[in-house]
Amino acid sequence: MGKLIFWFVIGLVILTVARIAARAGARGAQQQAREQARQQQAGRGPGANGGANGGANGGANGGTHGGASRPGRPAAVQQAEQMVRCAHCGIHLPRSEAVLSAGETYCGQEHARLGVARQR
Ligand SMILES: [Zn+2]
């Protein structure tokens, strides 16, 4: 009974960590999630030794979660949206809002027309 709750809580923690990592979309969050996953795996050892049934079920679930988080990673990075720099005024803006012209990105049509600013 107590073991079931234990694995249920671990599943919740993994889901929460994955959600936070996806929302942040930052490389730091991914590293944190990985470290936390490692810590959880370390904590899983004694639990698996304690109960044969609980250990087998928990191990299978943990493996599924680990594999599922992988394909979600690139999507999260794309969702965070790449920031590009206006070649004219140097302002940073999301790629979807940038204007592409002659291989450079600009913050608007006007700056695209003005072109790359000359550095003095
Ligand atoms: Zn600009």
C-alpha cells in the first residue's frame, strides 16, 4: 500500500519536472531536470531492493518516462523561439517577427531596406 503511493509520488515528480523543463525551454532547466532524474534513479536503488513487485513496476515506468522526454526536447527548444538580431539597429526579436533580406535578419521592412549598418 505504502509502496504504491511512493511510486505514484515519484511519477508526479517526474511529470512536474518535465513540465517545468518544457515551459522554461532553457538549456539550464534541461540540465537541472537531468540532474534531478539522476538523483531519483539513485534513490530508486534502495526502493527496488526493498520490494520485488514494487521495484519491477517502478523500473518499467521510469524507463518509459525517460524515453518519452527525449522526443519532446527539440519541440520545446523550437517553442522557446530563436531570437535573431536586427542587422541594422541590433535589436533582438523573435525569429517569426523578423524580416529576412539578403541573408540578414531585420526588425522591420524599413531596416531591411536600409540594410546592414556600417560599424564605425
Ligand atoms: Zn532594426
